[in-house]
Amino acid sequence: METQPAPERPVQERIRKRERRIAYFSMEIGVEPKMPTYSGGLGVLAGDTIKSAADLKVPMVAVTLIYKQGYFRQQIDGDGVQHELPYEWNPRKFMKLRRQTVLVHIEGRAVRVRAWEYRVRGATGYTIPIFFLDTDIDGNSDYDRSLVQRLYGGDDKYRLAQEAVLGIGGVRLLHELGYRRILRYHMNEGHSSLLTLELLRQRDIIEPDSHKIDGVRRMCVFTTHTPVPAGHDQFSYELVREVLGEFLPMDTIRAFAGEDRLNMTRLALNLSHYVNGVAKEHQRVSREMFPGYQIDSITNGIHAWTWTSDPFRDLFTRFIPGCKNEPTSLRYAISLPADEIWKAHAEAKRKLIQHVAMTSGTVLDGETLTIGFARRATAYKRADLVFTDIARLKHIAGEAGGVQFVFAGKAHPMDDDGKNLIRKIIEISRALEGEIGVVYLEDYDMQLARLLVAGVDVWLNTPRHPQEASGTSGMKAAVNGVPSLSVLDGWWIEGCIEGMTGWAIGSIAGNQRAGMEHAALERGPGAGCATDEDCAEALYDKLERVVVPTFYNDRARWIEMMRHCIAINGSFFNTHRMVNQYVMSAYIQ
């Protein structure tokens, strides 16, 4: 994936603008490790979506915010305490500043908004512009200039002001930049749903029962990612009136966004012609959360080539030519030579172990079963579940050739439980020193993630059901032949074929092929491990009886699983398939 092609000639640029039909809005977009414009899964998914859209020549333009201090740079001190440092970077190294500006009124102030343009070039040579909105402009107040400093920072007023810049300012700036033939506005989560109000305002629709509303609704597509009520942005109407003023009659806003509070998800639900969750299970959960709405499902994916490690890229290029832009052809991995698969994996593991030694001083063993766990550090993801019974874990490790763990992940600055989780794992790592290797790597980002998903032997995921909307880290592992050991939630309900693509933590009776209906959907919450204690017991049982013995005693069987991870999950759980589903179900309908 390349970026920043040679500047287009003016006529070519005008033609390309006229071609653009899809505007993709996301609060965060991650396309480049050295551009800290993302915090985690949502932003990386957005970046992968855009990369696949470029590969497939989907006529898209994308909009987000610039975040000049990034999310934060994570530093973990000797006591395991996370410290958040600003991530200073220079957008000029990556993007071109556009001269056009628009105004968005916030608390009665006219706030100027401009954009930095970053272009993603697909494998086909087609490019997609991403516009990173910026309010750090002379003439704006200090507060307004700060709106693009931090991702997910500040209080409710700061967040609402950011979302006004994104949704309202984004629509206006696209028009000012010449993108005036947009047919679909795709909201990646509810953060950008104020764009629906801007579309109403532009068409002078001030009554909630106007017949013109269907025209706006036809233009909007909404993807929800959040399976718990607390995760959906909501604002008091007192704050809405303070920040937005008389943008539209408040009765009209209430009609679409909720009577008591402005619910950004409900606003998007009411003004979109197509709505989807990000996995089949998430569709079910979302329909329960928002009864009466037609919510479809399009299971998330990854940009397969981005997340394929160099050793496996070389392997695929030699044996599966053309897979770079046709990930469905990874199904032919079922015929890859066993020795070549193991050689590629060993090289990826060597690179990870080398990085761990260089950055943490911890020396891991290349022959030992290595389990990876890396994602946002928060309570429901239960990074410490595997340490529920230390004596049992020691027994499992001692009976075989040993087990070692690599952890990574940032806790939100306001998430004390997440920070305590990091501290706990680091304390455990010291207590287990000399018996079980445990390392927690700081400052988790896209670059580190790429090393981890390819270099470990098993990918561990232990969320509390049903709080994992989809999850994509296990998909990244799969394209590198790394099987998952995971609770049946999110995508893994569809991706787990027991003993073939990985293993379930808990019951898996009735499991069927990826992408098909799954009996686990009917078993209710927990999917076989309703409590933390049940899940820990199921995890230890699977490690002791299946995972550890297979790794050490049946190399042929293990490599056969690696083949199936790539051939079944790698070929399906990718953003090429996902983007094609959006095109057929949402963009051209």
C-alpha cells in the first residue's frame, strides 16, 4: 500500500471529484503507524476499509479529525503505572494542507475549519483522499484550536464540539473542496451522526414529518460498533443548545435523536436507509438494544496484505500469485508446503522475540509456546483471566515444554480499572520470573501489532460475552497462520472451527462454517462460560488437554491448523469481502 502519489493535474482532479459518490466519516482513521490519528480497533478498521476501497476502485472520499497530539504515547514505569505523554508529530511530513476553509458555529463562535489531505493508493493505482479536519488556525480561540489536539479527550462539551466539527464541518468542507455529488454518507459509528442534521439543514427541512426526509435518509449509511448502552455517545439538550445553538428546531432534533437526551446512535438509526452491526452476534445484540430498527450485519475484516508479515508475504507471492489484491485466493493456502509454512512462522517469531529483547530486556525462548494478547486494556477484555489460578497455570507449563506470554495494550487515560489491569499483569510477570515468561510491551500501535499477530504461536482473546462487537486482532493473526484461542463472541463465533482454525473457550456444540448461522447464537449469554471462573476453567482445560500437547507433540497437526487459518479465515475475514458487501447492500441500493 503506497501513499502520496504525484499531484494530479487540475482537469484530472476535477474528474476524480465528480466520480466520488461515497463519503466515509470516522472519528479516527489509522493508515500509517507514524500518524497517531487512531486509538485502536475502530480507527485501524477504518484505515483498512479505505485501503481495500482503493484496491477495489470504490469511488470514496474519507473524513476524520487530525489529532495533533495523537491519542497518547504510553509509558509504563517500573511499578507498572501507565503514563500518558503527548505524541508530537508533523502532519506536513505526510499530507498536503488545503487552502479552503468553512465555518462551524460552536457556542456562538464562528470556528474556521480546514483540512489536510492524505491519499491512499491501492494496488490498482486508484487513490482515495482522506481529509483530516483541523481547527488549529489563527483567528480561532484557544479552546477551538484545541479541538483537534486529543483523540477521546476532554469532557462532554469538548466531545460534542469535536463531533460537530467532524459531522457538520466535514459535510461543508467536502462541498467546498468540490465533492458535490456525494450519494452516500457512511457513518462509521455514531460520532459523525451530526452530519445528518447538516444534510437536513442544507435542504431546509425543519419539520420532523417532512416528506423530504426520505431523501436525506436515502443518502445515509450507519455502522454501529458498540454492544453496550454506555458506549453510545449521549448529550443533554442543554449542552446541545449551548454548543450548537439554534442549528435546527430542538423539537426536530428530539424527534430523531431521542426525547430526553441527544443519542448519537439513535440519530443515525433514524436517518439512515441502511444500518448494520459488525458481526452476526452483534446484529442480534444491537436489535435487542434498539428494538424496532432493521439492523443488518456485515462482519468486519482486515486489509489482508497490510497485516501479512514479510515472511508470509514472500511465501504467498511465490505460491499464491495475485493474492495481494485478491485475498479470496488465500483459500489455496490449503496446499502450501508444511516446511515453508513453518519456516515463515519461525522467521516471524524470531523478529518478535528480537523486538521484545530490544525494547523490554526480556529474553523469550524461540522454541517455547508463545501466547499473545494485545488490545485495549479495559476490564471486560479480561487480560488477566489466564492468571486466575497461578498454580494451575504453572502445572500446565511444567507438564510440557513451557508457556510464555506477550501482552500489550493501552488503557484509556480515564479508565482506572484498565490501568490497574496493566499494573496487575506486570506484578504477575515479576512473580513468575524464572518459571513462566510474561512480558508487557508498552506503546501498542500498528507497527507493534503487526509483529505480534505474526510472531506468537497462539492468539488469546477473553472478552465477556456479548461485549465484543466483532474484534479484528484474531483475523490479523489468522492471515499469518496463527490460530486463536478465544471466547465465543464477536467474529469468533463465525470464524471458529474447533481444532481447525483454533479453539473456543467454552462450549462449541453445533459450530458451523464461517459466515453461516451459528448455534452459539441461540445459547444465550456466556456461550458456555457464564462467569469469569467458568471461563478461566474452560481456558485452562483447553490449554492443558489440547493446545499445549498439540504444539509440542504433533507438529504436523499444528501446521495443518495454520493452513486452515489462512485458507478459511484469511480468505474470508478481510476488508475486500467486507467492502464488496457494503457496495452491494448499502451503497448501490
